[in-house]
Amino acid sequence: MAIELKDNKFHMFNDEMSYIIEISRQKDLLNSYYGARIDAEDIEIQSNLPGAFFCHADDNAPSYSLSVLAQEYPSAGASDFRSPAYEITNDKGMHTPELKYKSHELVKGKPKISGLPAVYTESDDEAETLIITAADEFYGLEVRLFYTVFEKLNVICRHAEVKNCGKSDMMLNNAQSVSLDFPAGEYEYIHLEGAWVREKHIDRNNVHKGIQGFESRRGASGHTENPFLMFFDKGTNEDYGNVYGISLVYSGNHRFIIEQEAYETVRVQAGINPFEFSFKLSEGEVFTTPEAVLVYSDSGFAKMSHTFHKLYRTRLCRGVWRDKVRPILINNWEGTYFDFTKDKLLNIADAASQIGVELFVLDDGWFGHRNDDCSSLGDWYVNEKKLGCTIAELAEEMNKRGLKFGLWFEPEMISEDSDLHREHPDWSISVPGVKPHLGRHQLILDLTRKEVREYIIGFLTDILNNANIEYVKWDMNRNITDVYSASLPFNRQGEFYHRYILGLYEILETVTSRFPNVLFEGCSGGGGRNDPGMLYYMPQNWASDDTDATERLYIQYGGSMVYPASTVGSHVSAVPNHQVGRISSLKTRGTVAMNGAFGYELDLSLLGEEELNEMKEQIKFYKENRELVITGDYYRLLNPFTSRHSAWMYVSENKKEALVYYVVKTARPSNETVYLQLKGLNPTAKYNVDGKIMTGRTLMNHGVIIDDTEYDGYCRIIRIHNI
Ligand code: DGJ
């Protein structure tokens, strides 16, 4: 790995990848190349103007135009008509700054980003960071662009700092984390779209002329668009083609755009959504963008996913649970919803401990007078009338049964029917004098306010200090409306969405570091905030409120593009399934749910011996294999979006162990024989496949024959080991 500056070119490279920035004679920062490894000295700026109607940026070089040149952090109003990476307005209303290279520094490792989640290094040898300062002296503006290159992974982390170096205030109206300009070509892109209970679905498109993209305006990363983009050469598949994955380490409003202009070049940007965004910068103040993680793969989607998985599992997630296998849990939500008593919970716990479950999670409804979703959020004291004991006593009961105990919270929320709201009616987000819009009968606390953040940290600290709580589920069940904060002056209201997320990160940092041994699982009505920002604080995330096995095939397939299995909360629930009414066998439900942080979410006390025994076997199997699920390289074999079945596998780093999953989504008569071609094995090594010895190359080229009778949900798990 190295970052070199030669002939005015910064070359960031490792064995497989190059990223080249050129400082032009005019001091512009040009985005010269990003892709497979090349030699920087061989390339030159291409600035042939293809026609008229260009403005040139250098009177002595009329063909030099920012309208067509590839740039690192393009300005608005200075002859580039494409999407700018940032926008500012000074106190006189001027808004045409033009950044020119000023200086740079190289640092070992990766500097922390204060107040924001980010990928990290554990030793300075893992990465190197280039910081380029560009400035516009007239506007008193300075922008620092950060690029961290990893030695062993094809990863570049980017973010920017925008500083007001002048005397007067300026407004920052847009600040993207990354801007990339790709040469003319035929490209496609994938984003993970969806809705509540249908998250992270693959949507693959051709890049076409004009602006396309996706965004969130919800105050959260959202169920509808995950903050992740795959941009790639047309025709790329799992194993072939150039892919650029861009993942934004941010949990708030985001925007990704892909802009193909008249001359076929393509600009790709990701960052905070400029929608209703502005940030006032007074003299000397700095705005820091979230981090964008760029992963390059020269051989298709699988390699890109492996890089993201490894990076996010080991250098984004933190804490004692980062490298540990996760406890198998029983959550009472779909089993009881709000209708539980202590006895009912203990009956479930008894059955759970018999079959080998390790953690009991008490979900919503344990506090205030909450027996439905209309009240009590904010009143975080136990409903002893309902539960008949304190939380500490309940935790003890669980511990006696050999189970850890975990608790559900929705800390950011407030019900109108709550003591907290009666006491602090101004703490919720709303426009004074205007009736706010409720979502799930609730309002959201204004996390831009210090006293609100202190209140949340305070009650969580008290509860976690006073009972043996070893797991926390952190939920968030509505999006932000009625945006206004009484704590911000009128010219800072545009900072609200971002300040909310900064407030959330401050709370999460405080609470998770105060309770380092607690396992935190992020949740937002399932996958409403399933993003890398949350993973920095909580190493797992409840991937979706949809627990149906077939639906989960899509959700887990899409999510696997970027998120490692260790981060995916996944449970077996009852049938008929509560979201789609489908009846799947316990075998199918277990097979699908075992691909992540595994658990059960149903009333186990209602089940017969046969089902409990089957679960006991599932748990035994999962315990034997969870290390591989969490740390193995993940290969997608059959795509449920484009075929009637789905298959995937995990391969250990030393290629000695593998675990293959195959599930029929929809069976059909007169079926073909399925030759399931495996991936990632050692071609010449011999493997034992259910007692049959085969070489890696046979398994990968000929495949495993799936010859049993099929039916909807038919599934197989094949364990493979090297002999
Ligand atoms: C939404 C979550 O995703 C569910 O798992 C459950 O915790 C409910 N909220 C509780 O209200």
C-alpha cells in the first residue's frame, strides 16, 4: 500500500487497485482514475472539448474546461454544470466558490472523525491517509478532503471538512461525502430498495442520461432506500466485472446520485441529502461530512461483498461482542405482543432453556401502562402491575433458568399519553402551535436538545445499572415530520436533521461505552435504520419485521451485498406467518433464520414435544456452525430475485470448511435437475460432502446435484469439510 505524489499526481494504490488524483496546472483537483491497478505516470489529463457551449477555466488553455473534466470535489457556478459536491453562500449572497489545491499531508493509519461513526484501524500499518486542502481565498473557504487507503483491502474511505476561514458567516447548503467522475461508458447500478417488512430488495438498472438515484428524506436512513450503491460495468455479475460499492456511514437523510451527462461521462455522489439541509458556519467553524466507504472489486459482486463484510465486521463494529458468536435468543414480541404476564414469560423461558436458547429478550410493553402502542413511551419505569415484579427480579428468574436477560427500549420516542409528555410538552419534535403528525400514535424526542439527550442517557444508565441486563434492543418506530427545534434559531433550523443524528450518536457512544459488556441490537421497525452508522455502536441489527422464511430470502440476499451475516438479526416465528400468512415448515424457517444472529420469536410454551425437539436440533446445529456463519466468506449461489430458488454458502478463510444452504422458493412440476455449483473452495483439495469425497474443482464446476423431490420451502444444508 502506498500513497505517492509524483508529477502532480497523487497515486493511492495497493496491489489490485489505483486511485489517481491530479493537480492540474490550474490547481484544480482532477479525479483522474479509479479502478484496477495501473501506473500513474502513464496517464494524462484528457480535456478535449467535444463541442461549443463550454466555459473555459483557463484563458491560456481554451480547451481546459471544468464542464467536462473529471473532478474530486466539484464546485457550483464555476463552469461545471453537473451536480456540485458542495454549495455555500456567503453573507452577501455570493455562491460561486472555486476550490484550488493548497496543500496536503500524509498520515499513517486513519484519523478518527469526531462525533461521527467511521471505519477504524487497530494499527497504523493497516492504512494510510491523504488529506488534501483546497481553498477559495476570495470566499475564505477551505475544504479538507480525506482519503484513507487500506493495505490489505480494496477500500478507500472518504469524507470532507468544510471550514469558514473568513470573518463573516456563511451558509453551507450541501456537502457530499464523495464525488467520483467515471469516463464515458456503459454502466449499471444496484440499490437496495424496499418498504417496511420488505427491505433491501435488489433493484438493478441501466445508467441512462440525466440524473438518477435514490435518497431518504425521513430523518433516518430508512426502510425504503439503504445508504448503499453498487455502480458497475454493464453485464457485471457475481464473479466478473468492475464494481464500485459505495456505502455511507450515516443513519440520517442521505442521497445518492448518478448523473450521466451529454458526453456520456458519469458523476456519482453520495452524502447527506441537501433536502432541507443548511449549516451555518461562523468564523473558524468546520462542518464534517459523514464517511463514505468505497470498495472496488475487479471481479464482480462477490469480491466486493467479501471486502465489505470483512471491513464492517472487524473495522466498523466495535466492542467485546465484535468477534464473539452471538447468543441464540428468544424474543416474546410475535409470541405475545403486548399481552403477557410474568408467568407467561417464564413459561416461554422454561421451554427456551430446555432447547438450548441462551438469551431471553423482553420486548415492548413492560413499562408505564403500555398495553398497546398508544401510550407510555418516555415513561421508562416497569409496569409492576402487569409484570408482578421488577426488571431486576425478572432478570434473576431468567438467569436461574440459565438464560441471559435482554430488554427492549425505544429511547428516542415519546407518547402523548405519557408522564414525560405531560411534564415536558416541548421536548417532542413539533412546530409550536401546529398539531404534529403522529406515527404509530407517537412523537419523537428532540435529540438536538442537550437536556433531552441527558434524560435518555440517564434513564438507560439507571435501568442497566439496576438489573442484570446483558442485551438491549434499541427500536425506533416512526420517521421525522414537523421538523422544528425550539433550541435552534431561525437560520439554524436547516441543521435539524443532521443535529438529530449527531445527538443520537452522542447518546449511543455514551451508553455503549458505559455498558461495554451489553450486546446492543439496533432496530427500527425492522430494517428502518439498518446502516453502517448504527453498526458502529451496535454490532447487530434486526434486519426486518418480516420473519417469513421466503420473504427473508430476498431481504437477506439483498442485505448480503454489503452487510456481514454477523450483523443480521434473524428469527424463526410462528405459522401462519404474521406478516404474509404463509405456512412454511419449521425446517425451512430454521434453515433461513440460521444465517445471522439467530433466534426464535414465538410462544414456545404452546409447542408440542416434536417441534421443540426439532428446534433443539436446529440450535445444536447452529451452535456447531455459527463461527463459520459469522466469519466465513459468503458466496451467493442462486438469486431468489431472478430464479425460483435461492442458495448461498460460507467458506472458512483456510478453505477447509464450508456450509451450503439451498432453499426452493417456488416448486414446479417436471423440474430440472439442479447442479449447484459451489464457490470459493480450494480446487485441488478433497472435500467430504455428506460422506462422498469430491475435489473442490468438481464441486465448483460440476456442482452438487440436488435431486430430491421439491416443494415450496424444500431446503437442504450441506456441510463440507476438507479431508
Ligand atoms: C418494531 C420492532 O421491529 C419489533 O421487533 C418489535 O420490537 C416492535 N417494534 C415492538 O413495538
